[in-house]
Amino acid sequence: MNRNLQSSALELVDRLERDRDLSDEEFFLVLTDDDEEFREYLAARARAVRERVYGKEVYLRGLIEFTNYCKNNCRYCGIRRDNRNAQRYRLTGEEVLASCDTGYALGFRTFVLQGGEDPFQTDDRIVSLITRIKARYPDTAVTLSIGERERESYQRFFDAGADRYLLRHETADQAHYELLHPAEMSFVHRMQCLRELRKIGYQVGCGMMAGSPGQKTEHLVKDLRFLQEFKPEMVGIGPFIPHHDTEYASCPPGTVGLTLKLLSVVRLLLPEALLPATTALGTIDPMGREKGLMAGANVVMPNLSPPQVREKYLLYDNKICTGDEAAECIRCMRARVERTGYQIVVSRGDWHC
Ligand code: 5AD
Ligand code: FES
């Protein structure tokens, strides 16, 4: 790009930081400009904003993947219902509690209960899990990531003590949503769930994959508009990675460059957002999570699931950290974070309003 065009591109970043807004055409330019100087400037501004809000602190979330049974059939996902090759498992309540014990001793103060949409996990069972975790560790936050449920269920979980809920919107474009999901899944219902969660009082997380099949830059611009309007407390962004047992097996993965760019733009749009440097980002690039932190992310989510089930929770191929004990994983993660100049803290890591 020539000098003048490039200086106006840098000016876009300044304006995005100042106004937390750009026109659709300008967002499009930001998302497609591949110039090295531009990408570095965007990441540097995102980092500056992140440090203004959160300093050098990185928050820890302990991910407990407690079931990989799923009644859904999302086309991109390795644990989709129709994947007969997935080895299914469920952790017992005792096993979940034991993962929390391990995590608490290692400094985790947030536990994320993540699972497929498993009909066995009735509202009563989820309420019981939340109640037991909160009774044992009242100074922790419990985050749920168990998909779409009815408003009454979300309310019961909240009343039992759940603090946060992650439900990626996946894409803010209805036609794109319908491409990625079978007809039995509804874009409108998913968005409705996010609004219910917000009304109930959860800290809410949404998010999307970078480079999912059929994704156009226009779709990402819509995602940014949605985030701007919905103002989630958390945004999960990771690259799409093909899984060999899905129809997208031979689709190209999302790129590190696009994922980092999205993290930086979201940091400038929503300065207080909790943004994880995801496992998927660490999977497509051995330094992906470090690069994510350097582009505006402020959360890491090491796996706390018992080692014997880790290699069964495979949403995509080549997932990292599936062979490590929690203690080893956190040691590795601490060292990685410290090399970026940031530091993992022992804290619930709530949203800064
Ligand atoms: N690649 C990357 N991310 C994926 N997810 C599901 N399948 C894949 C994949 N193949 C993401 C979805 C989902 C979250 C739990 O994991 O965005 O919401
Ligand atoms: Fe899990 Fe390195 S962060 S092994």
C-alpha cells in the first residue's frame, strides 16, 4: 500500500480507539488490510487500551469439559451428534468437584463448566453441580457453557450461583448461521438466549470463529456491529479448525492474522471486554496464545479436565494440551504468559465496569 493510503489506515485505528466506531466500509478496510505496519499498529493500540483497563494482569479460567454428548449437529464440530467416531463420556459430580479441587490449589478462581448439549444434564443436575462448587469454594466464579436452554433453566442456574454464561453467537448473519448449522437449529433462538441471559443478570460471553466456512468479511462486519450493540462482557474468538469427521474436513483453517486482528478490533470497540487467547489459536500456531495476548487478549483458559477424557473433547483436529496434567499445563501457561510481559493473577477476574 502506498504511504498516503497507509497513513490514512493508521488514522482509522486512532479513530476506532477514540470513537469506538467506524463505518461499515472502514471496518471492511481494517479487516482486510494485510500491511505489516498496519497490523502492528492495530495490535499496539489494542494492547495500550487493554493495559489502561486491566494493567498487566491476565485472568485464569479453568475449563472443565464435563460431557461431550451433544444433541446438536453443528456442521463444523467434532462432537456433533452424528459423529459415530467420537468416544463419548460424562464426568460424574465427584469428578467435576475433584477437578475444582485441583484447580483451586493451583490458583484458579473461575471454573468453566463446558459441555455439549447433553439431555442427561438436566436442570437439576446442573443446579446441583453449581451448588456444590459454590458451597466448597464460595470465592470462585462459576461460568456455564452448555448451550441453548429455556429462560427458566437459565434463571435456576443463576439463582443457584452461576455468575457467567458463554454462548458464542457463531455469526451475526442469519444466512451464514443457516449454512453452518442444520435446519433444526435457529439463529433467532440463539440470539434470544443471549438476550435472556443478559436480562437475568449474567456476565455474558458471545463470540465467533475466524475463518469459518463460508465466512465473508461482510459477515465479520455484522459480528462487530452485533458486539457493539449487545456489549457482551466476554468475547470468545478463535480460528475455525477443520475436524476430520465433519463435512468441513478439507476446508482451510482460519488464519492467525485474521484472529489477531479481530481480537484487537474488539478490544478497541469494547475496552473492558474479557477476551481469551484461545486454545484454538494456540493450536494453529505454537505461539498463538502469546500473540493473542500481545494483540489485546487478557484471559487464558487452561484445561482442568481429568487427563483421561481430554483427548475425547475434540471439537477440531490437533488440539493442544490434551496430554498434560493440570499442574503441568498451568506451569507451562504461566511461563508463556510471563514471556509476554504479562502476569497470571489469582483472582475471579470479573469484568471491570
Ligand atoms: N474449530 C474451531 N472452533 C470450533 N468450535 C466448534 N467447532 C470448532 C472448530 N471446528 C467452537 C464454536 C463453539 C465453541 C465451543 O467451540 O465456536 O461455540
Ligand atoms: Fe497447556 Fe502449555 S498451556 S501444556
